[in-house]
Amino acid sequence: MKKTRAVFVAAVAILFYCFSLSAAMAKDEAVKINNASKVVKEIAAIPKRKIPPVLLNDASAIIVVPKASKRDFMISGASAGGVLLVHNEKGAWSSPVFISISGGSLGWQVVAEPLDIILIFKDRKNLDALMKGKLTINAKIAIESGWLGPNLKGATSKELKAEIASYLLSHGKLVENTTLAGTTIIIDAVANDFYYAKSKVDVSDIVSGKVVKLTDEVKALQKLLSDYAATK
């Protein structure tokens, strides 16, 4: 009898621990979304040298990684977490997919910490590869520092050669002459499961809207991106 009771108490304790852990991790991801919104606001506030809105308007997706550190990239097994939002044909932004990014060389000798990273995907090719689980930025992928300014000086985003445009900010200021070559972006399945409270949630279901969680922080980030892309 005592043994049965002990097993029951242990099981309850484990369930309580798992529930507490899930709530804590979901809260951490909510903070990550809020921090991504702060990054977008900082970009929008940069005079004359911000990301051209037309580039975002024509994008297939955006990744925002807030507050990355040197440790996240230079220590084996470490990574920085961020969010991926997909831009559909109707101009709406999906719910966030959580990702992690690691490896590569960002030229940390000229970059102060923390570092905010923005990656704008022009087409679906690399996005589709990432949605399968992982994307390594190598020589086969045309990634370069993105264009700056209120417009593209007569060019449309479709005429730009880069498949992925990268923007790095340190303390609210854009950092140039850095590279993301060699970095790996991975879908953070654990974070997605915890945030959406669903076991083995499929990335395509989040992107398509089959799995949604329209919290205040999600709606705020989606609105910021939509408003920014619509800026003339």
C-alpha cells in the first residue's frame, strides 16, 4: 500500500514538474517573440539606412534572431534562438516557427554583443529546404548584406541577386562587412512543441495556419511586419 502511494506521489510530482517546465519554456519563447518585435521596431526607426520596405513586401519569409552572443556561435553545441515567419501570397505573415542558428564566422572582432540578426528570404527554395529541418549557408546559397535605404533606387527586390539578404544590428546600429557563411539554421522542434502545446507539431501546419496561437505578442509581431512592408 505504501509502495503504491509512493509511486502515485512520484508520478504526480513528475507530471507537475513537466507542466511547470512546459509553462516556463512557453514563456521563454513568448519573450523571444517580444524581443523580435523590438528588433523590427529598431530597424524601422533607422533613418535613411533601414531595410527597404519593398524588400520585405516581396519576401517569402523573414528570420529574426534577437540578442545573439559570441558564445552562441563560437562554443561547440551552443546556438542562438529566433523566429521564422513566412509571408504568404495574400501578404499575411504566419505564426512564428522557432529556429536556432549556430556556427560560422560573423567577424566578432568588429561586432559588439549582443547582436540582432535578420535574414530575409527572397524565394521559396531555401525556405523549403529549411522547413525540412535544417539549412546550412554555404557557397551554393547567394547570401549577402542586404540593401539599405528607404527604397531600392529604382530596382525591385526581384532584380537583386542575393537569395537571402542579411542584416546585423548591434545596439540598434547596422553592422556591415560581416558574413554568415558557414552558419546552420535548424528548426527548433522542442520549442515549437512547447509553445504550441502540441506533440511533434509540423512546421508546415504552423505556416499554413492549421496550428495557430494568436497571442498578443504574435499579433504584435505580425502587425509590425505588415505595417513595415506596406511603408511607402
